[in-house]
Amino acid sequence: MFGRRKQSVRDAGTPRIVLVGRVGCHLCDEAEAIISRVAAETGATWVKVSVDDDSALLARWSDQVPVTLVDGRPHDFYRVSEARLRAALKS
């Protein structure tokens, strides 16, 4: 589930992967499972943030969740491709 903690997607200490989603989103839950597995296997750091806790995130991503950002750049929308995520983390 997405916590209530706010975190800016652009902080200098941002993990390599950011999952932008919302509570009650089944695609977000699926994305989280894939990201969690890939991050555990690759050692990549990641965090999840909720569009419902941040008006800027809501304005930008509300209709596209889940959104996966890799190194601060949009990577996947709606569904996470495990193969594409692994490839992005190698670069």
C-alpha cells in the first residue's frame, strides 16, 4: 500500500526507481511486485509515492498511474515491463 509520507521525486537522494501510484490501484500493486523483485535482485534502490499525497504529482501523473521513473526520468506507464526495467538499470 502507498504510505502517507510525502517525498519529492526530484530530491538529490532519490532512489534509482520511483513508483508513482495510488492506494487501491491494482496496476500499482502489480507494478510494485515487479519493481520490488527486480530491485532486490539488482540491488537498485526504490521508493513508492502516492499522487494523492502530493498536488504536483497528482497534476502531472494522475491519469497515468502507475508511472515508473528510473533515474528521475519517466520509464513506464500503466504496466511495468520487467525486461525493460532490468535493461534500464544496467545503463
